[in-house]
Amino acid sequence: MTDPRIALRDPVRLPAMPDGWSMRVIDERVVKASVRTMFALAREVDRWPEHLAHYRWVRFDQRDTEGGGLVAMSASRPFGRMVWPTWWTSEMGIDDARPAIRFRHVHGVTRGMEVEWTFTERNDGVLVRIVHCWNGPGWPLIGVAAARHVIGPVFIHGIASRTLAGLAAVAERR
């Protein structure tokens, strides 16, 4: 349900995912649930903290008429007993027809990152695929290397794989 204090805006329409960017991280999983169930769980990002222990908070700064908008998120990446907090803000677009969810990070260390969630029906459930593309932070000399060797595989994959596994567990219980 849309918070009445958040003004609705026109739907976010992000272009197709880019090709040839420096970093590409893919997380995918077959979930034993319907496309409809998994897509509904994934698009309700403001409810992720209810289902996912690693999500600290999610809030819409602006919501659009299709359920996307401008959304701020924070998740923790555990390293043994230590936990590293992360945060970012994204434009979020919903494509009910495909179905797909697109994000473009607009604030945070990962500013400029493009993300797409897709949902493909299969005989054994739904294949959920999360693709993150990015050219890295604008840090001279080390930005691309940091994205490819630390931020992508350690942080992005670490959080996305937990998110996908957690939402899959919820979907499979329904």
C-alpha cells in the first residue's frame, strides 16, 4: 500500500541493461514458486526488512504509480562476527509485462550501477536472475579494480545472493 505522505510521480522507465561495462555480477536461482509469487515479493522492496535479516531498512523517498520510484536501502554484509553496513539510493522501475525490476543507483558508493531482476517461468519453478553492471566508482587508478575484485564479488554478490536466497525461502513456504 502506498504511503499517502509520499507524492506519486510518473513511472520510472529505465533503458535496457548496458553491455560491456567493467563489472558484471550475476546471481541466479531456480525458486520452486510461481513467477507471480516471486515477482510480488521482489517488487515489494519496502517489505524486504520483514523477510531479510541483512536488510537494515528500505524507504521510498518518492513512489511512482506502478510501485517503483526513488528508494533508499541499507543492508549489512557480514564478515564472520563483523558486519559492514552499506547504503544506496536507486531509481526503481517495474515492468509488469516482462516481468522485470530495474534499478539505477543514484547515490552511494555504487552510484551509476545498473541492476535488473528478471523472472522466467520454468517447469520446476521460476528462474530469478539478478544482474549488476557497473564501471566502478570514480576513484582514479583503482576504481575499476575495486569494483571487479572487491565491491562486486564481495559486497554486491554477498548481499544479492543473500537477498535472493531469503526471498526464495519466503516464496517456497507460500
